[in-house]
Amino acid sequence: MENQPGGYLKYYLCLTGAHVLVGSSVVAGKIVAEQMPIFLSSAIRFVLALAVLWPLLKREGGLPKMGRRDWGLLFLLALLG
């Protein structure tokens, strides 16, 4: 992987894109919070996420099978944020 032209460039670009997305969502969230009730904006955010993620889930054939350890780790991550 490192010997290919560009090496880690693809990964750096993905990380940069993720940071830009997170940073812009904070700014957009502050603007939206000033314009509409917080619960309405949260509901809209979840509906949009569902509209984007549901077709991806269907395309991949459903959720992956998870063992007991995986569910425990997922719960721990959700609990700690």
C-alpha cells in the first residue's frame, strides 16, 4: 500500500473530509438551533440519516451478525459517547 503512488494520500483525504464534515455540522447545528426548536431539528436530522442509511443497509444485505462480545462493546461505546 505504501509503495503505490499516493501511498497514504487516500487515507489523509478521507480523514480530512471527515473532519470538515464534523466541523461544518457543528456550525450548521448552531445556526439551526437558533432558527427552530431543538427537538424538531433533532427529528429532521434523524429522518435524513434514516433516508440515507436505509438504502445502504438494504444494498449491503442487512446488519452484520454480531456476537455477545460485540454487543457488549457496542453498548459500552453508546454509554460512553
